[in-house]
Amino acid sequence: MSLGQKVRRAVREPGAAWLWATSLLRGHWVRVWCRVRGIDFTVGRNFRVVGRIVFRGPGRVVFGDDVVVDRVVTPWTHAPDAVIEVGSRSYLNGTRFGCQQSIVIGERAIISDASIADTDQHSTHVDRHSPTAPVRVRPVTIGDNVWIAGSVGILPGTRIGRNCVVGYGAVCAGTYPAHSIIVGNPARVVKRVPGTDGMPDE
């Protein structure tokens, strides 16, 4: 959208223009606040915060250009070398992250109040209270242009291909091919995303 188009839209829709401007200002304030507090947060251009973003942990968080944060987004890391990456033009709407190693989200993703974790946090072994009990940690990868609906659980080791749609309340574990509609608990592929016929699977 050109500058002239943006100006004309602002004149037609002053409320939307005000929301856009204030969200940009809040995004800038988050950058400054993170710098002052020593939070390892890198973000591209036009970062917008409509809701709130709450950082926790020693790891790194990287957002691309034109990322929008709505509701309360919690990119929490649990190790100094943990990295959460969110691609450009993605929209996070109440998304919760728990990262011990790596969570990567592609560009143009739409993610609602899903819970995305690359770790179980606690051991499944019977001696789970022991500090030596093994805890599963596996990277999570979500492709470009994926839409994840509300109350979805993305478990450690999950890989979701580009253009997928994950339905409300699904619990994902494993690998899901590109262009899939995914539903259920445990989540399964039910059909192909409309409009993706002829597109390469990966």
C-alpha cells in the first residue's frame, strides 16, 4: 500500500488509523523496554502491539517485519540457548510459548490462543520428581501461511507444513504435510486445504 493510499484510508477510517498508530507506538515502546531490561528480543519493522506481550526467561525471541501481537502473548523461554522465531507478517492472538530449545513459525501465520511447547516441562517417568529424570525436548516447526485456531496444543517435536489449517481444540504431535486441514485429539489430517491443488507438497 502506497503512502497516498494509506493517507486516503486514514481519512476514510480515522478509528482504524488511530488503532494502527497507537499499536505501532506500543510496539516501539516494547522494543525500548526490552532493551532497557536486557531482554533478548529482536524485531523487524512495523511491529504492532494491540494487546500485551509478556516475556519470561533467558532465551532469545526473534520476530520478523510487520508482526502483530493481540490479546496477551507469552513468549517464554526456559534456557539461555532457547530461540523462538516468528516470521514476517504473522499475527499472534493470545499465543502461549514454552521453549527449551527451538520454536520456529513461518511467515504470514495466524495463531490464536494456542499453546506451543517444545518441552514437556516434567518427566513422564515415575521418578519425575528427581532432578535427573529425563524430560522430552524436541524442536517445533510451523510453516508459512499456517492458521492455528483457538485452544490448540502443539506438542514437542511437531512439524506442520505450509498452508495448513489446525482446527479448534486440536492436539498436534508428529508431522503434518503441507496444505492439510488438521482436526481432533489426537490431531489428524481430514482433507486438503481448498485452493492448493497443484501446489507442490513441500
